[in-house]
Amino acid sequence: MKILGKSELKIYIDSSKRDEKKVSLVKVSDGIENVIDEKIGDIDVVSSIKEILSKNNLDLNDISEFVPNLGPGSFTGLKIGVTVANVFNWLLGRKNINELDIPEYGGEPNISEPKRKEPTIFQ
């Protein structure tokens, strides 16, 4: 992990909006956060992390923490961001199983019935 003086590098993941995700590389020095690089749009979160790290000559071990937006927001979007952050944090030993993040949806998921009923083998 690259520690620059008293600074550290973090990746922030915001996938709370369905069609606009954001992945940011942030340098934290003395409690002050500065965005070094960022990708915004209808992007693939994991590919964007890989591109940001490559562009800045970093690898996963240089990141002290992956920080997801916990919500509220899109049910699927939050699950994506939190899952990606949890996998990296756990894999790299940044958090143990009891410290992993849980999304805060702000309400029950809005799951609707399928528009048409497909026949099943059990009918």
C-alpha cells in the first residue's frame, strides 16, 4: 500500500443511480480528501477501477480502502457498489467479515410482477 507521508489512497464507488455511476480515486492527507481521478457515467464499476489504477500506475495493494455509497438509491445499483467494495476490502484484508458494509436502501425494494406470465413446467 502506498502511504505518501501521512496520506492514503481510497477508491470511492457511487452506484446509487441506475444509469450514472461514479468511481473516484481519492488521496486523503491529514483528513483532507482530494480527487485524483474519476470516471462518471453509465460505466462498468470494476472496469473503471482497473482503468483508473492503470492510468495512475497503481495496483490494488496501493488502495487503503474501497468505500461504497451505502444509499439510499437504486436497489440493484447499491448492491453492485457495496458488493464490489466488500469483495476488494475482504480480499485485500482491509476488512474482516464482520466489518463489511451493508446497503441502506431507504425502503423496501420495489419489485413488480412480470409484465407477461410465462408458462412453466409446473402448470
